[in-house]
Amino acid sequence: MLNSANSAPTNATQTKERLYAQLAMSLGRTARAISQTADLCEQLQVDLHAMRIFAGLDAAKFMTVAAELNPSDGEGEEESKDAKDATPQRASKDNTSSKTK
């Protein structure tokens, strides 16, 4: 009776082994997912470094263009005042020339 009980797996033992097999498969999938996540984190780190470099280059280009379009404070104010003063004079000249015709 003892031999037959020890040699034949019981229903509880089969269930336990089945659950351990499921746990092993689940842990294997989890290990693969963690490995993939680590690889993606490394790639993200490389991409962020590249973005930092490109952002610095783009910022330098932007500042160069902005400096060319917006001259320094003293020069820009004088030029903008001259431009505002010249515009009404041109308009008044155009009006007088059309009136004389």
C-alpha cells in the first residue's frame, strides 16, 4: 500500500507540477521582456544623446538667424525709427503726385 501510494502521482502532485511549469514559462517570458526593455532603454539613451547634440546645433542656427534678422539693440531701434519715418513721407509723395496728375 505504501509502494503504490508513493509510485503513483496524486492529483495534487500533478496540479502542483503543472502550476510550476506555468510559473517557469511565465518567468521565462518576464525575463525576455525585461531583457527587451533593457535594450530599448539603451537605445533611448543613445537617441536622447543624439537629440541633445542636434538640439544644440539647431539652437545655434536659430540664434545666428535671429541675430541677423534682429540686429543689436542700438542699431535696430535706429533702423526701425528711420523705416517708420520714411514710410509716411513716401505715402505723402505718392498722394501729391496723384493729385497733380
